[in-house]
Amino acid sequence: MGSKYAVIIVVAGLFLTVLFSGCTSSDIVTEDFKGEYNTNYNTTLTVENSNGDVKITTYDGNTVKLDAEKRISEKHRDELDKTDINVTEEDNEIIIETVYTEPAVNRVTVNMEIMVPDYVNVEAVHSSNGDITIGNVKGYPTVSSSNGDVEVRGTTGISDVSSSNGDVTVEIFSLKEGVNISSSNGDIVAHILPTINVTIHMETSLGRALVSGLDLVRTLDEDDHITGTMNGGGHEVNISSSNGDVELKKLTA
């Protein structure tokens, strides 16, 4: 009896191995896209990606370097040819965008890694379905993802930053105007220089509002709603989440 059960277990194990092996990376078809684009000290960058991650960092060079990968399952490989990465260069502006040549085609994932010189101004980055990571670049970028985490660190400053379904992490070194930092479903952590003149509004529907390490003069202090000013007040920073904690922390330069 024991050997009979052993055989059954082995056969079942082989079946599971075959079952799961049907979902391996060998079923994914990829296509690389690389580009290099000239810049000057007035160059700005905008990125519009429909489905996939975007990562932007600086490097010691004088061109914008794009390294992208298109990914799709084997059975839909024909959609690779219906998904383009368009790069427009005009009037000191570089625009990188994913374009689907047929409206129904949206299954292709395009992951982008972009390196920029430290003088290029990053203006806006958007992805409908993917994480966005921006680090140590010039500019006050507007950043949004409809479904993914967003992280903006080491930039000159920030404009509006949002995710519809993901966590948001930002560092605030400077502000040109009032900004909104939001997530419909995720935690928000905002690190801010303590020397900035700012008016803070923090609110969450399902979570906690927290402030640590900052001299915030509070005008409202509740578990889920905090308002106040630093250094007499200034540009408004609105931090809100429908489902997650919102936290403001001291940023050390």
C-alpha cells in the first residue's frame, strides 16, 4: 500500500510541476528599444507611459539615454508590432511616449529606464499602470500613476504627485506653488525640509495622520486630520489618502 501511495504522490507532483511550468518566463516575448538624444541646458523631459514602470536617474553625461523593454505573452506577440515608443525632440523639449497603434491593444508592458544629465529639467512623468521612481534630477516634476507606487527623491522640488492605487513617497526640498500629494489606496510618506515656509493639510479616510520631527504649529490635530503651518506658513501642501496612512517627516538636506 505504501508504494502505491508513493507513486500517486510522485505523479501528482509531476503534474503540478508541468502545470506551473506553463507560466514560466519562456512564455514571455520581449523586444528592446534603446535611444540616445542630444540635450542642452534648456532641455526639458516629459514621459507618458501607458502600461509599465518608469525609472529616471541622473548620470555624468550630456545625452538622454533611454533603455526600454516591451513585454507580452507569447500568444499575443503580434501586439509588439502595434506598440510604439515615440520620441519627439523639438524646441528644447524631449517627449517620450508609448503609443498603441490600435485602440484595443493595451496588453503590452513597456518598462523604461531613463538616464539624464543633471541639468535636464524633468517636467512630467505619467504611467497608467506601473511604478514610477525618480531620483536626484533637476526640476519640479508632476508625477502620476493610475496603478503603482510612486517615489520622488532628490529633485529640486515637486509639483503634484499622485497614485490611484499605490504608495507614495516624496522628498520636498522646495516648492514653486501649492501642491497635492495623494493616493486613493495607499500610504503616503512626505519628507520635508524643516526650513520651508509652508501650510500643511493632511487627511485620510481610513488610516492615521502622523507628523514627526517637525515644528508644525497645529490648527487642527485629529487622528485622521492634521492642519498647521511651519515658519509662519506659505505654499499649501495637501496630503490625502482615501485608504492609508499619511505621514509628514523631517528631511535632512
